[in-house]
Amino acid sequence: MKASDVLKPLGVFVVVIAVILAGTAVVSTLSGAGSGAPSDGEDIQGQSPDAFQPGNAIVTSAPEDGDISVDGSGEEKRILVDSSHGNQYSQSDLAAIEEALVQAGHEIDFAPSSEDGGFGESNYNATLRQYDAVLIVQPTGSFSDAEIAGLTEFADGGGRIVVLGEPPQLQVSGGLTAQVSEVRFGAQGLTEEFGLRLGSDGLYNADDDWNDNNYESVVASPDGDSSLTEGVDNVTLDSPGYVVQTGDDASVRVRAGPGTKTLERRQAGQHPVAAQNDNFVLVADTSFLKSSERYDMDNEQFISNLLDFLVSGDKDDDVPSGGDGGGGGLGE
């Protein structure tokens, strides 16, 4: 075969490719230049609604900054974190709290020392006498009558108690043989001694002005002025429940925003999410302690206020009484 026989078809092929490329360039030029149409698919009729424009499709969040601070001007206080009632929390989520308390000159224990006997043992009252405040986070185990009596006397004697809990949740365990169980707040008996209990349902809010990029992440705000809400405009709660007042002495401190409803019954209202009865506080959420939520909105200020509440009590040294020896129960 002659070389010219090979080159002729090849030349025709090259010319065809050149013509196709040139035509594409002309079409692009005519459709773009002179039409004023923006690039990247913006404003394409029928295909690019405003909500999907690049500038509107990006979810923006409130800036996450701030500090957790604790009053260190008074005497050193000892705070005990309950770890004996199936408490569901990560100690790493409480690391910022621990750091703030220690920097302010206070002490925080996640378990009492062995010589104290242990939180929840027969000498439980003796253990409590060593502390000025107790933090109880999402307990799933119940409190005995003796423990409730000891904690009630503890608060009556000036000790501070903060309980954080969440509504019932489904928990999956077991790997390949997965089992679904319901996890419930276990301290209803304790909280009811202070005229409060945790509601049996979660909350949601479909109004974007009162949620944090998720209808189940509810925004809440103070109900009146109090030391617990000083400097707080709004907090965001990712797993909120609500607080029910069962007594006359408790006061609501924080309420969910307008339009909030319960998840199951769809009951609308500005549901209470935090309440106080003298030396006792109940908050119907724990998520605001997590590192991912700690600095959302005014969460860090609310946390600081809760810590100030814990360290600002004036507990009598001899309360709760009893429970010094083995076999003795609370209040004995």
C-alpha cells in the first residue's frame, strides 16, 4: 500500500475533527457571549430555583465561640458527678466543665474515693457529706428511697443538685442480632421530691427561626430573669424533652420557643425545658454539654451559670446525717 493511500483517509479524519471542534466553540460563544446568562447553571429556566442557587444551598450555622467560666472568688467546693445509676454520658463531653471548675479552684470527682465507700452504697450519706454539690447526667437506673431521702436532706441543708435528663429513646445493641430497647430517664422519683418531673415525650419545632438547622434541634429562651439565665438570650437543645411542674415551689427558668410541639402528641406550646426549686435544678436535655453543641448560641453561658449555681451553695458540714457504718441506709 502506498503512503498516500494511508495519508488521504487520515487527512480527511483530521479535517472532520477540526470542523466539529470549531462548531462547538462557535455554539458556546453564541450561547454565552451576548446573552448575559450567568455560568454554572444559574438562572436556567425551569431547572434552577432560587433555593438551589449556589449561594443559597449552603447551610450556615451560628459562629461557635465563647468561654466556660466559673466563679472562683469564694471558697473551694467539691462537686460529685453521679456515675452509679446507669448514667449515659461521655467523660470527654464533660472535660470542658472539669477544666473550668479546676481552673477556678474547685474539685470535681467522677467517682468518690474508695475510703468514702462509693456513691450509692450503704454509707451513701457519708459520701454525700464530703461534697458541696452533685451533678446527675442522664441516669437510666432508678434511685432507691434511701438515696432520695439522702439527696433531699442534702439539698435542704444547702447542697446544690443539678439533674440533666432526656426523653425516652430507642437504643440498638447486639451487632448482627440487633436488639432494640427503650432507654428511660431513671430519676423521676428524685425529681418529684422537688415538685418536678421529666415529660414522657421529645420536642420539635418546624419554624426555622426557632430551630438550629434541624427541626428536632429546638431553640429555647429564658422565662424571666434569674441567675441561671443571666447573659443568655437563646440556647439550642439537640435532644430536648420538657419539664412538668408537680409542685408549687418550682419555677420555670427556660422555655422552648414559639411553635414548639411534642413529637408524639403534637401538643403545641412554649414548653418548659429547665426549672428550679431552691437548691435543685432540672434541665430536660444533655446535648448542650457535648463538644459539638457547647458553643452554639449562648450554650456556653448557660453552662457557666449552671456551674456557678453548683459552687455557690452553702452546705452544712453534717448533712445528710446518718449512714456512717456498714449496713446502715440513708437517713439512718
